[in-house]
Amino acid sequence: MFRRRESVPFAFLAEADRFRSNVAPPPRERASAGQMAGRWLLGLTIVAGLVGSLVVGMPALSTDTGSPAQQSQASQGR
């Protein structure tokens, strides 16, 4: 492996941890009206899809306890 020939002063390493830049990052660009509308439309589409899947899936998730009792009554009546 390669070795460093010059020594690194420990004071420099300690100072590097505390260093803060005085250069501010550029301000973020504001989203245009079209971008904001697109984000809202995407969010509404996702929410509508989740609600729709719940509405379609609820009959499959529900337990129908009334059907076996009605069938047994109909078979007893015959």
C-alpha cells in the first residue's frame, strides 16, 4: 500500500469537523401552476384508486353469515 510521506497535523483534522461554509445554496425554484396541478391530480388519482379498490374488495372481505341459515330453513320447509 502507499504511505503518505507528509504528516497530517491533528489540529487540521479537528478543525475540519467544525468547518462551516459561508456559501449559501441557491434558492429552490418555485413550482409552476401546471406542476402543482399535476401533483394534486396525481395525489387524487392515487387516493381514488385506493378508495375504489376498497369499495370493490369489500364484498369479498365480508363474511356472509345469513346465507347458510336461509338455506337450512328452505331445506327444512320442503
